[in-house]
Amino acid sequence: MNTYTLIDNGKVVGTGLTPQEVSNITGVETKAVCQYSSRNYLCKGRYRIAKDGEIDRTRTSDFGMDLIREWDNDMMQAAEMLRTGKGRIAARKSGKKWIRYVEAKR
């Protein structure tokens, strides 16, 4: 995820801000933050947005690396089951929401 520096009339408001934080301060849409920074436009006639760098998402998540690796392994196994025809996509309802998952064919 990209990080940004927000400048208000020549004064630095913040550095290392996420697109959501810049959006909250300036009032522009999150997806427009990247466009303002890449084209060096003034936002609302006063804010200038400059790209700082990037945040490594795996290090900033609340999940540990073991859980991320386990989830990745499970997804690879599910994809392999679907690809080889040994599995199928099933669904069950949990409250008002449908949950889809891969199960082995019988």
C-alpha cells in the first residue's frame, strides 16, 4: 500500500499517511489520492499530495506470519482440488450470509 505526504499551502500536514487518512483529511475519494499524487495536481485548490513510499502489508497486519502461511497453503490446496476435479465449491448459510468453501467430492 502506498503512503503519502500531505502538504497544505506549503506546510506539511502529515507524512506516511495511508490513502484513507488522506481522504479523511481532504475529503476526496480514496481512489483519487493516487491520481492527485501522480499528476502533481492541487487538491481542492490547497492540498498537494506526494507519494512517500510503500507499506509492507504482511508486516502491518494483525495476523502472524504462521497464520498467513497456513491460509496460503489452504488456498493452494483448495485450488488444486478444484483444478484436478477432486473438489467442488459448496455453500452454506450462516445467519443472513452465504459462506462458500471447497469440499472434497464424495
